[in-house]
Amino acid sequence: MQTQTLEEFYQSKTIAVPANLKQEVGHFNVFTLEDHLGENAPRYSRRAFYKISLSRGHGFYHYADKTTEVSGPTLMFFNPHVPYTWNSISRDTTGFFCIFKEGFFSERMRGSISDFPMFARDGKPAYFLDEKQYAEVSAIFRKMVEEIGSDYVYKYDLLTNYVAEVIHYALKLTPSEKLYHQSDAKSRITSVFTELLERQFPIESTDQRFELRSANDFARQLSIHVNHLNRAVKETTGRTTTEHIFERLVSEAKVLLKHTDWNISEISYCLGFEEPAHFNKFFRRLVDTTPSAYRSV
């Protein structure tokens, strides 16, 4: 599965690629949905940028291995680590979307945008709004559209604030206790474990392989005893190290089965299984069906 670059995004929209795009660490742009209706739906893939979309209409978002039907005002958040696409059903869809690289946010704000729960791999990407909320978020996007065309010297600082305002608007709808990481040792170990796990994904070619497959593998990488790792992860998240690893493996397996034409042997190899039979047994135990059966549904 390939990742759509910013250059490919602009080319797909028949928009001139910004001349300084490759030099920009933190590219940002904003668009109205109405200007891009009727275009071919983007392929199901990961993007090399973040995206926030506000829409009012009927359609389906395919996000990771899940499909969400939306009807009415919806605020959606997408990150570069999770593949997605959108299929619109209604012809009168309206709204806005903005795209940006991580540097756009990190250069001007403290912390990383990936710390926010809606941008987590297993986070909640969709926020369903009522008409009043839609109007309030639309007003923020209109400010973005107006500002992106201005010659104000500090416009990107202002645009960063508008993006942060949209993020916090969504967070206030469903407050999260996991927004900021705790600073204790167990949380730090868990955070590094999670980063090492995520760093092995996405699987984008049949030559790539998932190497750290067990708690012992991660413990060796972190230079700590496996029991110490297991206790830290369990006490911090409520789930075992193995459960996290298996859940991530299954999630990636579902994506590869549904959205690539790789055969089962190739997928099993990429996910670190020596034999396809071992992958079949693993997948069936966790999903209650075989990889072939899951792919055919």
C-alpha cells in the first residue's frame, strides 16, 4: 500500500504544486469541499500529511479496518499512520478541509500534534455535530480560508491557532483523560514501547517485515527486564504487552487483507510469521475467521 504525498495530492486535485513545497517543513492549506465535489474518490491509502475535515452530507469514511457512515454535520481527523478514504453519497455535500505537515504545528506550538487522542492510531476520528456546533466550527474554517489568502506576515501563526481551536473544540465534546502523558517511569516506559511498536508500521511493501513481535523483543530493545516492561504496560494501560502487540498485528493484517492484492503468504511473512499456517491460526484465534474468509467478505 503506497502513501499519497503532498505532490500527489495537489496533482489529484489539478492544483498547481506550490513551488516551495519540498522546502516547507510545515506545509498548510485549506479548501472548501464544494470546490472538489465530483472528483474521483481518492484511493484507500495513507497520506504523508494530517487532515481535518468538516462536512455536512451523507457518505462513508473507510478508516483503518472500520467503516463509518456519516449523515449530517461531522468533524473528522486523519493522521499519516492510518489509511482512509471517503465515498460521498449525497451530491449536496458542503464543508471544508485543511491539510498540514507535522512541522506546521510543532514549529509553533509546544508538544506534538500526535499527542492528541483524535490523531492516535486507535483514537476516535469522527465527531458528530448538531447544527449550532457545525456553524461554530464552520466559522473557524472560514477564518482559515480568509487568512490563507492574506499577506499578513504572521498568518501561519494565526492559522496554527485556528487548527488548535478546532482540535480543542472536538476535545471539549468528549473530554479525554489521556490527552497528556503522565511523567512517571511506568508511563514513560509504556510510551516508548508504544512508539517502538508503531514505528514498525505501516507495512508498505512485501519486502518490509515486522521484527519486534514479543514482549521479550521489546524488553531487549529497551534494555529492561521483560517483567518490568509487562508491569509498566499493564498498570498504565490495563492491558498486557502481548495484547497490545497482537491487537496491532491484527489491525494491520485486516488492512493488508482488504486493501492490497498480496497473497496470504506474503502478508504472513511481512507480519513476522515463518509459515502461513501460523498466521492463519493466529488470525482465526483473534478474529474468529480465516484470513481468506475475512478478505472475501
